[in-house]
Amino acid sequence: MKTRFSTYDIICGVAELQKLVGLRVNQIYDIDNKTYLIRLQGNGAVQKITLLIESGIRFHTTRFEWPKNVAPSGFSMKLRKHLKNKRLEKISQLGVDRIVDFQFGSGDAAYHVLLELYDRGNLILTDFELTTLYILRPHTEGENIRFAVREKYPVERAKHQDDAFRLDLLDDLLEKAPPGENLRQILMPVLNCGPAVVEHVLLLHDLENRLMPQGITSAVDVAEEISKNVQNSKKQRKQRNLKNAKSEVKIFDIVKDLPTLKMAVKSALNLINDGNNGKSKGYIIQVKEEKPIENGKIEYFFRNIEFQPFLFAQFKDYEFTIFESFLEAVDEFYSSQESQKIDMKTLQQEREALKKLSNVKKDHAKRLEELNKVQDDDKKKAELITSNQILVDNAIRAVQSAIASQLAWPDIHELVKEAQANGDVVASSIKQLKLEINHISLILSDPYVSQNENENEHGTDCEDLTVVDVDLALSAWANARRYYDLKRSAAQKEQKTVDASQKALKSAERKTQQTLKEVRTISNIVKARKVFWFEKFYWFISSENFLVIGGRDAQQNELIVKRYMRPKDIYVHAEIQGASSVVIRNTTGEDIPPKTLVEAGSMAISYSVAWDAKVVTNSYWVTSEQVSKTAPTGEYLATGSFMIRGKKNFLPSCHLTMGLSLLFKLEDSFVPRHVGERKVRSIDDAPFENSFKQNDLTDMLLNEVSEDLETRRVVCTPEEYRNDNSDFPNTEVMIEHDTGRITVKPNALNAEEQQSTDEILSNKAINEETSIILAGPSRKKQQNNAKKNRANKARSSQPEIKLSDNASVDAEPSSSSQVKRGQKGKLKKMKSKYKDQDDEEREIRMMILNSSGKVKASINNSKDVENPVIVNEAEKPPKTSVFKPKNQMELDENEEMPAGVDMDILNSLTGQPLEGDELLFAIPVVAPYQALQHYKFKVKLTPGTGKRGKAAKVALNIFAKEKTCNNRERDLLKSIKEESLARNIPGKVKISAPQLQKLKK
């Protein structure tokens, strides 16, 4: 298969790209470290043209959407810096070499992008003096030529040709050719058009595989020289040329063939001239592959092997597709490579399936043939014994007599040999004595076959003789009956084999057809599979339809914060080694609900050393404005490290419980059926026992409040708590992470609300605190923890809070001491304690559980800002750039993705497929288990000793054996690779699922 541009391809491509001259650079992207996209746009033009260049391989315009890197590479950023808004002034080939020069801008403001398309390739950005500003592959050639930054690009090194090749120089060129040189190898260096053109013109003029006559002494030498030359060519042409060489070994006759050669060279020069004038079209050369035959029909698959600007003679017997332009054919060739690989893999699997079926049929036929042969042999032996009954009985009696005489076995052998030497007819019929099994082997023939006297004199033909084993314990008739019984037994076995084989064949055919169907279905699924941008990270969709992403390493942590964290997004982290930087993408612009915060915190802790150590710790969240890459004076922030300025809002401790599940991509018309599957839920949406099955602390609190206050409606969102305060009083929720105690109490804010609270407390039986004990520490621990809490509460009442790197922040600065339920005077103490509390103090207290609405900007003012905290990662890579580029023009235009893009993607993914849904493909997802409660397929993951790959395989088997799993879902499951299922599992795990042991058995 052709993999890169030839010289003639460059000639045609450069001529075709002249239409781009005058366009300006709109943006530059990178697909990988070697492939770049330059988006060009004319003045006032609506349509943009994208130019693709790949180091060492190709350049062409493209109409396809290529997957771009999530972060621009260093080279891409350098190109943007120098080429953005520059005009493409010139596209040219350096001399006749495989180097293309793209000039952007003019005069002293010009920049050159030099694309090398030979060897390992290279891509160089230079200024107007060709001084290298950036190079993709720095290296040194020889002692004096260096390809590096600040070195001048050696233009003189490129191959140049001062004048066009003249036909009158051909005589001199042939005289200087080395002995035995292939004519094609002689012309290629001087014509500078690539091997395809030279081979084409030689084939047209019947000059292929011609060798120079000097030094050739025999046809053997010619063949050896041809094979040697062919081995130096490309792999595909090697096979074709070697075949031609073996069939047509010829010597070049200078006198006779020179005029023809000049005509061939003239044809090549005309082709080069057409290429320079842009007169070429595009051709994709294809090989017809026969697909497996099904229902008597033959299908073909066309495999692309070459792209060419001209239909050359060497491809006249191949299938081909024609395009209007050469670069259009190149674009189609490379863009369809992945699809072609999938099709070829599918074709190979189909062939293997049919081959297995063919082997089963061959084995069936072979077994039947062997059984028929056994029956024929047994029948023939029985008939020979019957025909030679007297001879067989005499032989049996003779050997029995010798045995009865108590002769030794060697003596019996000698006795038979003597009798055979004396011409005894009975002894002569004995082929072998098998006394150990009480058998003898007799040579028998049909006595009724007419034979001439010559045959009687010299014996019977060997073809008519048959060796028959005879049992000495049986008579001739009994031996014949034994062979007839064997024949009947073989016939019965044959019938059973036929019956069993028919069933086996039907089963094999059914399995083959099923395999073919599955292979084609999986192939279609793989083609439809779209890799979303967030799949490069740790990710999941929260219970309330927020996209949560986390970095796998320091580089990804930095990328997530610098590129994907937007205003109103939430940053979640944990003060433990290896914790992932987690960002909650806020697509609504409203407050992030507590349930999503808890799930994101669980993710941050699970992707840290806490998972393997089985340590439960706390995570915290801050707003995006509090995260900065600016280091304090004199300090340095490594890759993946950030400054956290302001208050850190700690989340409740959570269990290390993750889940493995599947999300299904819906066809667009079925998306409305699943609107609202993931949303902020209230009591009106569903009962608590159905909607919130997990031990989500926030939900438990709200449930308890609803029971104690006997309210009609309690919602989960902080906004509704803030607005709907007419039905029930304001409430303060306190969580003690060390003791596991959750306390819910009324909170007086002002005189009017306090009076309302007093009336409710006097009329309702709620004049005591409500405590929920989640954990049961000892009394001594409770006393120690109470002391610590009082100390923390005293510190929290200070006007300014300072934190160091290792400081821990209480999740709730409580304002009252712990009292037991039913204690007298509680209401009086509450009034006394909260009578002077103002709105600002209340806001700070209630903000901890995100229960008072949006966070005001005042908490980020200098008077309220805490000491900055550095979020460090485990590793310390080299120094990186600042947090955000100052020049907005340097940003990728896709960096600020609109919220609607995220919402469209999230809404098209469902974990609860309905009957009749059209599912395109399945995506594995690893998320906190509470976020997967309503998903159809899920297993629970906890820290354990099992390997991730094995856990993924077990999970797939569990999903496939679900009773509710339909055929389409099973097909989608089969298309999922185990490595993609296992890559987001935190570490060694224990997998849990209903009836897991039964499924394993």
C-alpha cells in the first residue's frame, strides 16, 4: 500500500494548491505530533478551506472533520503566534526535491513552513531569512549541517536541476550506465518524477525490465540482477516487477531500442509538464476482495492500495475510482483508512468463520468416506473367506495341529516356511502368524475370476490379492459371519454419524451465520462510535446531569483547569497524595446541587492513594475564581499544581464506593424520550425510597427535616430553600465528620423570622434538636471530639481565617454546644445565642452546605481571603506557562465550548434505555455508585485485590447475562473492548453485584 507522496505527487499537489494563494490563516490545530491543520479563509469568504500537512507523508486540502488534540502542542502554538492572520503568499517545491515551501506574509514579515516528505520527514518554521524558529525533529547530518533552532535552513542542500532534461543527453547517459543496471533505475535520477511515471512510460513502450548489456554473460546473471534491483524497490512493486522479470528477461539493445526509449522519455516529460500546469485528476487504485458468499450471492469489497494523479499503465488491470482533482483523491484515501481497516478486519473474521464451517463439512465427508470404506473392506473379506472356505479351514486346522503338538512358536514359524518352500498350497496362503492374539493372516483371492494359464503359472496379480485376518478359534463360516457383523456395525455407525453430522452441520451453519451477522453489526457499531472529548479524562455524569471530569496525571490536571474550567464551574480536590483535580462543568449557570458536589468529591478521593490504602478522607470544593496558576513571589508551581485562594468548602466524608456501568448513545429522534432522567429531584418527583437509595447525607438531612417540620414540600436545591421560607423556619445543619453526628436545628436570623420560629416551636412538637448518628465512636472519643469542635468553633468566629498547606478546615462552624434531646431551657438558650446574629454571619455558616444560594463575590475580597493554599501533585514535571494566555487570539476557538454543546451530548446519553430506542453505541463509565442508581447495567466497585482487567471482563459477562438485556444491547456489549472498560477503574478492586457467585459458576 502506498504510504507517502512521490515526487510526481508533489508536482501535481503544489500546482493544485496554487488556488489557495491569497487566503489568510484563520486558525491552526494539531491532530498529532506530526499532523497539522491550517484553516484558511479569504476576505469576506464564508467558507473556510482546511489544509492538512503531515511530516514526511502528505499535504492536501480536506473536507473531513479530523479529531484535534485536546490541547495545542508547542509547535501548534508557535505556528499560531507567527502565522495567525498572515496571507499565504507562495507555495513552491524546493528545486526538484521532495520539500515543499509554504510562505506566509511578505518582505521582512514573511515566515516559511518547510515540509520535508522523504525519510523520517520534518516540519520547520523559519523567518524571512530562513532562520529556524521551531523544528519538529532537530537532528544533524554529517559534521557541518545542523537542523536546529536559530540555525539557517540549508536550501542549497535540496536537489536542484538547472535545465530540463534534453533527449540529446540520453546517449551519453546510457554509455555511462553501470553494467547490468536496470533501465528504470537509470532514468529515475535524471527525470525527477518518481518511479510510477518512469514505470508507466516504459510499460507503454515495451521497455520494462530492460538491463544494460555490459557485463551480462548469461540469462542466470540477468535474472539475478533483476531480482536484486526489484528487492530495492517498494514492497508492492517488488512482487509485480519480480513476476514480470521472471517472464520477460530482456537485454537493452542500444541501437534498436534507443529511438523507442527517447519516445518514452518524451512522454514522461509531457506528463511532468501536465502536472506543473495542474491538469491532473485523481485516482484511487483498488483491489477487489471477494466477501463470503451468503445465500448464493457474491459481494465484493474494494480495498484502496494507491492514490495517483494519473491512471498509469501498471494499474490498468486494477479497479479504480476517479475524482475531479488529485488532492480530493488523496483526502478520500487517507480519511477512509480507518474505515478500510475495520472492513478488512471484518472480512478476515468472516473468512475465518466460513473456513471453520468448511472444515466441519470436510471432516464430516471424510468420516463418512472412511466408514463406507470399512464396510466395503469387511464385506469383501467375508466374501473371500466364503469363496475360499476349504483353504481357510485347512489353514486353521494345520496351525491348530501344530499348536496342539505343543510346538514352540518359533518352531511353528519354521514349519510354515519349510512347507511354503516345498510348494504347499495351504502354507503358501499364510502371510503371517499372529499367535499372540490367536490369529493368522491369509492371502486370499477370488477363485471364480477367470484367469489365463500364464497368470496361474506365475500367480495372481497383486491387485486381486487381499490379506485377511482369521481367528483360529473360529471356523471359516464363523470368521465370515464375524466380518459380516463388523460390516453391519459400521453401517449402523455410519447412519448415526450421518444423523449427528446433519445436526452438527446445521448448528455450525447457524453459528457461522450468527458470527457473520455479529461481525458485521460490530463493524457498523465501531464505525458509528464517536469518541467524545471528555473520554480522555476520568469522567462521569452526575445524578443531576452535570458533567464531571478529572485528570489522570499532572499534565491532564493542568489541562483541565487551564482549558476546560470556565466561570461558574466548580473545582473539587482532596488534600491527599495523587488526588485528581476534578471540575464540575456548570451548564446551567445556577448553583451546583449538594448531591453532585458529594459525588465529585467521592471521585476526587477514589482516584488517589486513598483507594489502595482504604483510607476515608474529606474532599473540598471551591469556585473557579479561587483557582490560580500564579505562584506567590519567590515560589514555583510545577505542572498540575495550583494556588487555592479563599475559603475551602469541605464536603462530608464518603465511602470508597465506585460503580462500573454503561451509557448508550441515542439516535437524535429518541432523545426527547429521556429528557429529565438526570435532574435535581424533589419529593414531588418520586418517593425518597425510590429516588435516593444511597446514603447521600444531604438527602437524609432533608428527609429528616420534612418529617420533623411536617411540611408538605421539601426540595433539594439551595435556591428553593432560600426562596420558600414561608412554610417552615430557617434551619442550620451541622455535620461532625469525626463523630459522624448530624444535627438539624432552627436558626434565628432577625426579629421577624425569630418570632415566626417561636410560634412554630410553641405550636409544634419540635422544641428539641434532631440528631442522626451515622457512626458510633466510643464515649471517650466523643468527649475528645467535642473539645476539638469547641476549639474549632471558637476559631471560626474570628473575623479572618488563616490556613496553611496542611491545615484542616471544619465543614461546619457550629454556633451552639451539643445538648441532649428533651433538655429544658433549650429554646431559651437558642434565642439568647442567635439574637445578635446578622445576615453576613448566617450566610457564611449556611454556605458550608451550599444551602443559601449563590456564593457572593464578597468572599473573594481581600479582607475575607484566606492564606493561599498550594494544591500539589505527586510528580514535578518541568516548568510550565502561566495560567491563561493573555492574548485571547492565541486560544483555540474550541477552548470555550458553549454550554449547549455539553448539554446536547449529555442528553443524548442514557443509562436507562427504553424498549424501542435506537441505540448507536455504548460507552463504559466509572462513577460514584450513588450516581448510577437508576442505570440499567451496573456493578459496585470497592477497594480489593482483583485486577482491573478481570473485573471488567466479569462485569461484561454480568451485563450480557442480564435477563432484561435485549439483542441490540448484547451487540453493543460485544463491541466494547475490555481495555476501554478497565482504564477508568481506580485500582485493584472487589466487584459486587446481585447473584454474582451464581453467575461465576
